[in-house]
Amino acid sequence: MAGATASEKLARIREELTQVFVERGELIDGALSALLAGQHVLIIGPPGTAKSMLADELCRRLDGAGYFQWLLTKFTTPEELFGAVSLQALERDEYRRVTTHKLPEAHIAFLDEIFKANSSILNAILTLMNERRFHNGREVTTVPLITLFGASNELPEEDELRALYDRFLVRFVVGYIDEDFRFLKMLQAHPPEVRTGLSLDDLRSLQASAHAVTIPAHIYRSLANLRRQLGRKQIVASDRRYRQCLGLLQARALLLGRREVSEDDLFVLDHALWREPAERNEVHATIHELLRGYEDEVKVLLYQSRELRDYAYRQWENNELRSRAVVEAHTKIRNILAKVATILDEARAVGRPIATVQAVKEEIETIQQRMLEAL
């Protein structure tokens, strides 16, 4: 894509990945958002769900970036990840590793079966991920790591691995393809003939743009409400995690071509605020209730209006009873319309989607109008 802007390249990468990896749209958007926010991504799922393939495909699209990947086992040694001990340094009574082409020099890293990490390398990985530093002998060096992608077939059980698990802001649980037509699409999919790439300069430019994305005041209020609602359900995330989520929201907004975070972006937190997979559905339901509960409310009001219409138009013994029923139904529908109008104004004020509410309002107004004609 000669001459394309960084944003155009990013959009093209997103499109190419979506074409190849079926039923992975949320994962792709989450991974790209994490890359722009400089956060780490964990993909959990059984073998054969393209975890490694997707992470590897994305990582390799960063042109000029140092890339490191490794499959961890319980026998993995520090030398494999961090480099061999320098013999020349030992001659000077220094213990230092030669980190060339190893994890401490990587901008992007992919560690498969990451929870197979043993205690001899765990602390070094934690420091790399959390502080972007590497202790090399007597020196503490800053590493260029932007994002580390981890993949695993299972969650960690040992307490010492929980700290590593917590370093991943974005977590996805993937399974096998559900729908037959998507399964067939996967079987027939071919890798793109030309892969769009991003240079490090492109990525840094996009990261700066993401950092400049505006977060409106109502988004902060929504986050506070979300935290309160999840806390009532005993789903508690740290203050640090919520703070990191701000960058994730900005990155998702930029990914979708916006310069301001909208409430729709909060749905990416489906993959950031749960601790155990069993909590995922509850987190999603809480976010949906917070952000789309008003749509459910107006749908209930529409159902009530339809019931009132049917009540008014049923067979009555005489015209007087029918007129009373129509007047009663009309009065209640007028009150319902007032509620819908209030919901519509509140949704519009905070930038929420109003198409559903507007459609409901118009249908109820049509019911009301026809009822007036019947009087």
C-alpha cells in the first residue's frame, strides 16, 4: 500500500485478518487495540483454534520491529528466552547475557503455552511485561517491548503464575467455530497474496494518535457505574486495571476511525474485567445493561403500547364502553410516550445510539394517532 497513511494500513490489516480468521472479529479488534495501547494480550483455548497462527500473523505485520516467539515447556531455560551467558563478561567477573535476537530486544513477542514458564524465568518475564526492564547482570536496561502475546490451552493453577496472568490486560477465550457456514468459509479461506504491514514509525504515530483521542466526561461516569455494578456481583478489578482500560478505549476508538471514545467502546472491556472465564458472561451482561438497558426498557414500553391498542380495539358490547377503553388506552399511551421521550433525550445527551429508541417512539406515535382517529 504505497503512499497509504498509517490509519489506512491499520484498517487494511484489520480487514485482511478478519477475512482469514473466521469468528475472531472481537479478538482481532482487541489485539489491535492492545497493540495501539501498548498492553499485553492473552488467548486461551483448546489446541487447533488458531491461537498461535493469529498472534503470529499479527506480530509479523510490523515491519522493522524486533520479533521474538517461543514455545514454553517446563524444561525451558533462561538462555532460550534471554540469551546465553557472555563468556567474555565472565572473564571480567561479570554475569551478563548476550540478548541479541532474544526477548529483551523484541518490540513484539509471542510466547506459546506461557503458563508453562518455570520459576527460573518467571520473575524476568514479569519485569519485562510490567516495567519494560531487564536485569542483565549489574545493569538494568529498558526494553523496547510494546506488546506481548501469550497463548495457553488452560488457565494457571499455581499461585506464582497468577501474577503473570494478571499482567495481561486483554484476555480472550476462544473455541472451535460454531456455525457451519463459517466453518466452510474457514476451509476455503486463503492467506492474502500481499500482507499489509506497519512500520515502527507508523505504529508510534498511531499510538500517539490513540493517546490524543478524547474521553468525554460521561465515559468516566459510565466506568464508575460499571465498577460499582460489577462490585455488587463480586467481580472486582484493580484500580490499575481500570486505569489501563482508558488507553484501551482510546485505541479502540481510533481503530474504528473515531477521535472520541463512545460508549460502544466500553464493550471491549468484556475482555479486560473478568478474572475467571465463568465471569465473562456476567461482565458482558452488566455492560449491556448499563449501556443498552434503555433500549430494553423502551421495547417493554412498546409492548405495553401494543397491549393497550389491542385492549382498545377488542369487541365491546357498545360504543360507550369502546370509547371509554380508547380514551383510557390513549391516556396511558401518552404517558408512555413521555417516558420514551425522556429516555431518548438522555440517550442523545450522552451520545448513545438512538435509532432503536427513535423507531419505538415513531411506532407508539402511530398507535396513538390511529387511536385518536378512532375516537
